[in-house]
Amino acid sequence: MDEEETGNVKLVSKEGQVYEVPVAVAKMSTLVATTIDDDADDEDEVREIPLPNVKDTVLSKVIEYCTHYKEEPMTAIQTPLKSSKIEDLVQPWYANFVKVDQALLFELVTAANFMDIKPLLDLTCLAVSVLIKGKQASELRQIFNISNDFSPEEEAQVRAKETS
């Protein structure tokens, strides 16, 4: 491990909650790694990195994921997916990690994207794909909070075109 990989860094959530995290864990985020590398001249100081787009509850889950990943890396998700069950695609800990309510799952996707943590983004997107697989358009509109702009007549026309 390099010298830079030792020590801690402070990650600050949107609400101002501070988490002191080992640098090696925090650097799973490309955003954090770049910030740390840019501040490399601040020797020995525990760096504070604000994450204004990440809520406290979400940041604690992200840190939990990254800490576990450092101990037991997630196996790569094989595509095409051989199953529609997360349990068949990743280790049990990771399958249980994404068994959260839908709002938190979507916030984890957003945080993984913002913080640039590819394995977490892959896992959360997999969970979303399993969530939406086989759903009707009306169910998808509800899941993603999308309003239906079609009148019943227009919807019937679209459905007729799809079947022909």
C-alpha cells in the first residue's frame, strides 16, 4: 500500500455529517481519489471532502459497501444476465445490501454515479433492472414517477401499432 493509501479522510454528507474513513476505502470513489490526489501537498492533514449531493443515510450505506468491498470484492456481474434473481448473480452480502426500499435504491444509484464508484453503480443498476423486469408500462410510470401524457385514445393507438 502506498503512503497515500494509509490514514483517514473525512467525508461530509449533504447534511454536514462527517464520516472518518480509511483513505483506501474512500478511494474506491474516483471523485474522492481525484480530490485526495489534487490535495496531495497537504501532508499529514486529515482531509475533509464535502459531498453535497449525497444524503447522510445514503453516504453511510456507500461507506458500508466500500468497506465490505475492500474485504470481499464483488464478483463481476456477467452479461447477459443468466438469472433475474440478484442472489444468483452476486455474493449473498451484496444481494442483501440492495434489498432496500426503492427510494434508497435510487439514491444509491445517484450517489454511486456522482461519486464514480463503478462496482456500486453496477450493483445498484442490476437491482433496478431486476425491479423493473417484466413490469407493465403503467407500473414503470409509477416506479419512476413518470406522468402519462397519452389520452386513452392515443394509448389505444400505440397498443394497436405494437400488436400489428
